[in-house]
Amino acid sequence: MAFKQLKDLIEWITEYHEILEEQYQTLAGSQKDERMQMALSFLASREHHLAEMMEDFLQDADDDLMDSWLVDSQEFDLRKIPSHIPECTGCADIHDVHKNILQAHKTLTDMYELRSQLAQNTREADLFRELAANQQAEARLQSRDIGRLEMY
């Protein structure tokens, strides 16, 4: 069983967004198609924004809440983050990129929903429900903007 504090999970989530940002930046730099470059650069900037938001949240969060212990079998080992991120190495067009971002968001949303169900108190459950809602909103925003890019 993993015995980690909530702040460890928030750091893991921040790292998840940072790795996605790096992945999208690298892919953008390797693309010849201008739309793909724009789409991947946009996604990298959104992931950067999400990582910064998580870092800011961690700085401002209630220490008592962040020091809460998570007791379950999930491992939030930073070295294992890449195995949780869907790679977009075969992304040949905007549809592939879109499918990849939806999978990345689903991974986090599913984890947030599970964490809200496993929460030991109302504050923790509310936090994870809010994170799930925010993740779903971000997925919609990215899908909308990728769709707009594809139309033009």
C-alpha cells in the first residue's frame, strides 16, 4: 500500500502536466505541417498553464489539507509518470493529437473521480470533485480550439 500525503499527489499531477508540455513542444518542433505545429504549441502552452495552476494551488493550499494522508494501493511515483501519459509519437494529424489529449485528460479525470470516492473527509472529496470538473472543462476547451484550428 502507498502511504502518501495529498501534497505528493498534487506534485505528481504538476509533473504530469510538465511532461505533457515537454512532449507537445518536442512534437511541435518536429512537425512540417503548420497546423500541427500550431496545435501542438497550443497544447504545450495549455499544459504549462495547468502545471503553473497546480503549483500555485500547492503554494496557497491549506497545509492541513495538503498534509492529509492518502491510504490506498495507488503509487504516485514521479519516476513512473511517463508510463501514465499517452504518447503521441504516432500523431500524424490533428485527429491523432485530439485523441491523445482526450486520453490524457481522461486519465486525470478518472483518477480525480476515484480519489473523491476514496476521500477520508468532505474537504478532500470536494477538492477532487472540483479538480475533475476543471479537467473536464479543460478537455472541452482544448477540443473546441483544436476543432477550430482544423476548420481553418
